[in-house]
Amino acid sequence: MEGDPFPMPAVTPLAIPQDCPYPDCDRTRPFTWRRRGSYRRKCDERPVPRLQCLRCMRRFSTQTDRVDRGLRRPDLVIPLFKLFVSKVTMRQMASLFRVNLKTIAHRKKLLGRQCIEAHTYVMTTTGVRLGADAPFVFDELETFETSKIRQPLTMPVVMHGRTWFVIHAEIGTLPARRRQKDDSPREHQSNAVVRICLEKTRAITDEKCTPHFVSDRKFSYPKLLRQVFQTYAHLRISSRQARTIHNPMFPINNLFGQMRDNVSSLVRPNWAHAKKREMLGQHVWIYVAYRNYVREITRDCRTHSSASALGIMPRPLEPEELLTIRGRICLAA
Ligand SMILES: [Zn+2]
């Protein structure tokens, strides 16, 4: 490729959100605090400072808002995050760390929730507005819970075409390909979940531009776009077109390929498939947050993550920055 494919935008780093952990604290005033002693953390005996918020006068510690608060093994959180984006199965993780499979399942839930909340925090607090410089690309990935034939799922994803930033992913059920006698009917949720993705996109679309969309030729997409956007342009790509880098669908084809390769619950039929869609959702959000904020966009572009190429983060983040403070991203000073 010629030139810098991801030119450095004006970076506006987030303020370090060392804010009061109480949601009802008066955030119209600046956050000030004072030290109030310390205590020793049980898991490793390290001293933890206690603080007092001078707005609401309530006391808290640097642990209060931490994702790993109260965990007997807080040391597992970061290594597990890395394994969850590396095609390692949960059974293998349990075996590697000599812990119960339930512990791994619990950490996955914790990490998945943190990743979606941190992403939501970024989407709602950075004022990011997209659509002026590149199209939005969306598609659905088909997978399943428990049984490929009886319990298929669809996962629509919408992303920004230039930086490959994932805006939203959602999971919905599809009707069984072949129903058995005692199966209850499954809803066809494809339109509903695609619509949620489009609505999330509308929320961060630059109002001054006409958003452009790229998708395949699925017949329902034009109608859904009409329902959500007043003006837009839509490029529909034949699924028979070669899936190369020149295909406008390349960003999402690449993402789905990488997901199938790196998210153990999506790797094609094997023992690791997601047993339940909630658990698949947790896993997918761990991967999406990793792709947006931690990973470099391409192996040749070490200086930028998708989020930093958009200018909403100063650089690719360390997993600790993404995962330490509940529901937020906390940049190291
Ligand atoms: Zn407060």
C-alpha cells in the first residue's frame, strides 16, 4: 500500500476519568478528593489508599470501581482477556490456570460486560461523529447455539470503513433449519438486530453528511435503512464478487474471518461453540473491544488502533487501561 493508510488525526485524549465511583455524585462540579488512610488488600497484601470525594463527601478506595474488585484471583483477569481473543477454549484456560471452569465462565461474563460498557462509555462521551470520510460497512455472520441445524443465530456487525472501528454488534435468533417435534419455534430476529445496529450507527453519524453504506444484496437491507435514515447512499455488493482487498466489503469480510479464527466460540463446528447466545455475546464483545482499542489496525501499522485512527484514543491501549475501571476506560497518566 502507498502512503500512510491511516493518517494521524488530531488526537483529543480522554481526561483521566478518576472520577467519584458513585453514579449519583454531582458531576457538574469538578472532581476533588482527599486521602483518607489506606488498607491492605487481602489477595496480595498490597496497601490500597482510601479516598474521599469532596463533592458528595462519600469515601471510596481505588478498588471500589475496579473490575477485579473482590476477586480471589485478580491476577487472572488480564491473562484471560488475552486468551479469549486467541482462540483458546475455556476448558483449556481452566486447565492452564488450574481453576474451575466456572471461574473462567465468571471472568468471561465480567470481561464481556466491562468491554461493552467501556465501548458504550466511549461512544457516548467522546462525541465521536462518523460518516463524512468513509462508508459504514455491515453484514451478518451466521453461527449457532448448541445445534447448527436447530438453533442457528445471526450476528450483524456494523463498522467504519476507513479505520475498521466496530460500531456495534448484536446477536439474534434464526428459525431452525429443521425443527424436531419437541422444539419450540424460534423467532426470526435478523431484521430487529440489524435495525439495532443501524440505530446505533445513526446515533454517531455526522449530521452534516449523507451516510454511505456498503452491504451485500440481502433484500431486507434497503427497507431497514429507509426506516432508520432519512437520507443515505447504499452500495450493494454481490456475494459472488471476489473477496479480495479491492472488494468494498473487505473490512467486514476480514473481521469475520479473524473472528472465526480467534474467537473460540465462533471457530467452525467443534466442541468450543457457544452453548448459549449470552455467552457468545460476552465473548464477541471481548473481541470487539480488543479489536477497537488494543490491537494495531494491521500488522504494518503499529502506531494505531482503530480507535486511535479515529482520534478518540491517543494510542493503542494496554488491556489494563481497558479493563481496570468498571464501565470506563482509564488511560495511564
Ligand atoms: Zn462523589
